[in-house]
Amino acid sequence: MVEFNRIKQQAKDKERKMRKGNSFVSDGLSILLIGAVVWGLSGCRDVSQIEKKEELTKAKELIPPGYALVWNDEFDGDSLDRTKWGYHHLGKRKLGYSTEESVSVGGGTLKLRLYKDQDKYCYGMIDTNGKFQAKYGYFEMRAKLPKIKGPQSAFWLQSDKYGSIIGDPGQSGVEIDIMEYVKISPGKVHFTVHWDGYKDKHKKNGYSYEYPAVEDAAWHTYALLWTPDSYRFYVDGIFAHEKKIAVSHVPEYINLSNEIGQWGGGANMSEEKLPDQFEVDYVRVYQLEKPDTL
């Protein structure tokens, strides 16, 4: 109980000192914070940083009853936590290069930088493949988006079995784009699911959500509630879209990326001001404590 009270008080102290914006509400803080802390102290996956600088959860209607924090990264260190993340597709990819140097952590956030090194564009991509995967749950990220045209910023899930069984996305997994943003399509957040590989059998289903506030260079939250029946997408706590197609039933790992491709306008970046970055405050995953209640 002493440890519980200490962590709870730390959370409150940091909330007062370091609140950074509008992504959370406080009405459900006491109940949900206590639940997350107690569950964490009783043996959940690494949630040692749960005394984060603000509340640990969103409005009660977004995180259903019975869900608890099972994994998170608050990016409070001074380097990428390699027990949680690896670098994704290092080297040439699309119109640029994924590099370790493009990824940094400091000041309480992750930066996926975009810059030019002589004649090549470099950007950051990381994932939790081989370190953390989850099947179903509530996945949330808080981030600031790049200011320039060119990068394709994304928070997404992927199965390590993706495309292995054509025609059965439930068992081979799905690329679930919790959010994608490109500056050449201002005021929109894109939600897309991909399945059956990336070649001739590839299928996808997408939706573009009109949200002008995303252009304000402020912090915003992007979230997914993934259940056996559907994907529900949220922006800043607002329900934005639901998909009931190609629902994955296998564990998937987390990806954060800021790559340059044709879709984002990466072929015409000569007039853009570099460097720029995709900045992430945290990533959190909640799951049902008793999955059989789904």
C-alpha cells in the first residue's frame, strides 16, 4: 500500500507540473489510475513508468470496463528503449533511407526526424516486432505531426505472419493503420486496413476522416479499439470510424514511422524546409484482464 500511494502521488505531482495539452480528461482519473497501478504492481508487463506526467487513461467510454494497461512507453529516458523497440527496415525504402540516426529520445518525447544527408533523405521508423505483440485491445498514441509536405507519418499494427495465408486475414494478420497523415492532404486523418500481402492479391479498405484541428501543430491523440468483431478509430477522444472487415485474430506488433513516399509528396521536396520531425509523447496499450468476457 505504501508503494501504491507513492506512485499515485507521483502521478498527481507530475500532472500538475507537466500537463501538455488537451488529450485527457480527469473525471475518471481516480478509479482508472488506481486500477492501472494496482494491476501493474501485481505482475503485468513493464509499466514501470505509470507515474507519467499526466493521467494514464482517457474518458471512461473509450476504455471499456475491465481494460488495464499492459504495455507502454512514455519516452522519458535519453535514448530509445531497445528492450521495447527495434529499428524498422533500415536502409533504402521508397524515396528515402530509414536510419538509426533519425530516431532520438529526449525531453520526454520520441523524435522521428526527417533530414537531408547530401543527396539522400533520411527518416525514422521503429517497431516492437519480437519484443511486444498484442491480440485485441485499446492502442493509443499522443503526437505532434510534421509541418512539411513529403513524409507519411503513421501509427500502425502489423502481424509477423502477414500475407502468409491468402484469403484468410483473420489468421495471417492485417496491417492496421491506426492513423496516417500526409501534409498534401491537409485536415485529414487516414484509417486503412491492408491484407493478403502487398502484391497482386493485396486488398485494402480505407477511410479519410475530416479533422481540420490536426493542422494546428499541437498535441493530438490517435487510438484504436480492436475487438474480435471490429476496429474502432478515435482522434482526440472522438469516435471517427468503424470497420468490420478483415478483422485480425492474431497478435500484432506496433510500428511508428515517418517515411517518405509518393503518397506524401516525397518526390517534390526541394522547396520544403528541413529538418522536420514526427514527435511522440507516449504509446500505451490496454487489454481486458479477462479476455473471455469479450
